[in-house]
Amino acid sequence: MLHKIQFLAFTTALWIIGSGSVRAQDALPSEMQPDTPMAEVDRFDFLVYNLDGPLPLTDNPANELYHGIWNQGATFSYPNLQLPDTLAIDLRGYCMPTPSSRINDVFGFRPRRRRVHYGLDIKVEKGDTIRAAFDGKVRTRTFNKRGYGNYVIIRHENGLETLYGHLSESLVRENQLVHAGDPIGLGGSTGRSTGNHLHFETRLLGTALNPALMFDFQNGQSTGKQYIFSRKTATKEVQSSAAYVKVRQGDTLSAIAKRSGSSVKTICKLNGITQKSIIRPGQRLRVR
């Protein structure tokens, strides 16, 4: 009888232990999960990668915002879609596209070239790894001889589309899902480029936004957990960077018009002056 009681007590103890919510992994080696390979750990530079929960990756990122438009042929073409008045763009889960902090050219209008520079030019060397800024899906991977060279466009869950230009090589394919930090290309100088650099753009429904509003390349981090987009502010930023010049010593209205790609008539109308008005060095004139 004593042996039966001891046996029942022993089996009961085993049942209680086995039904508990906590198990020692060593006891069940067949159910243990393997450690993360070091190759996966080394894939990220933790100085530039934010581990604070990104949005979940889906096969149709920001589909409600883009109304199902997925055009691999056009760079940024959304003719029937209107920008929201405001939008909170989630910057969590970002990865700096490159650890380089040297900015060769900023966002804005270039009077000498008479065109707007829609992104940042970041100094990289040929073959440097370029990484996806957020989780997303590759919309375009192509080549443009007179423009971006080899370039990739990725659409992200937060509504942004990022462009990576002048790559020496693309490492992804169209319609591929990528995570923030995944290698998507190698630095280079293909297309219309005078040296190795990454041309990096951030766009919302085709409208170029200054990447510096979201990425602080000097400190290798995002500018915050979110960026509040305002259609009014975004329009003003492009216009302000594209619309004003400072009068130089010896300048004339015709010289300013030629330099800025505008016309004397337009400059006069925008500034409430006439062709006979006196302009002074240091004065700011709107040209577009």
C-alpha cells in the first residue's frame, strides 16, 4: 500500500510539473529554437538602426493612401490622387540608408542648373552597401542613363516612397518585400553623376519631401518617432527653395532672370516692381 501511495504521489508531481507554463529548454531539446546566426546580427549597424517597433510589413504597403495604384513603369505618377492635408508619417523602425554623414548636395532649387534637386546627395564609395530605410515593397528597379542611373524605389507602410539612385548594382527585384536594413544596392556613379554618391529621395504620392526632415545624417538617426506632413508646409518648402535669389553686386533683372531660368516680366510681377525699379545687393527677389 505504501508503495502505491508513493507511486501515485510521484506521478502526480510529474503531471503538475509537466502542465506548468514554464519549461526548461534543456529538458526538451527538440523544441528549442536555435540562436540567431551571427550573420543576421551583423546585418545591421545598431548605431543607425532603430529597434522601436516598425509598422507590420504587408504585401500592399500604404494601399489605402495609393488606392491600389502600383505602376512599375512610371517613376512617380499619381495623376488622380490628392495629397492629404496632414499625415503623421511613422518613422519608427527606420534604418539609415548609409552610415555616411557627408552631404554633398541638399534639397532645393539650383539656379545655376535651373532645376530643383529633389533629394540629398550623400557621399559613398563604389560598392558601399545601401540599405532599405523602412520595411516595404520594391516598386521599381530599373536604369536611366540620363538621370538616376541604376535606381530602386521602395514603397513603405508609412506612406513614403524612397528612391536610391546612381547605384553601381541593384540587389533586389521588383515586387520584392524588404525589411529596414536589408541591402538593396551598392553605391556607385551610374547615370547623370560626376562621382560616387547616393541620391536619396523621400516622396509622398509623388511629391518630393526634404529627406532632412526625417533623417539626421549628421547624427545617424531619425528626426523623431514621426513626422507630421502638411500639404501647405510641403508646398511652401519646395516653393521657397525654388523661388528666391539674392541680388549680387552688379546684378540686373535680365541677368537674374537668365541665371534663375525665369523672365524679367515674371520677376517684376512676383515682386511688385517694374523693369525700371532699382534693385540692391543683398535684396531677395522671388523668381518663380
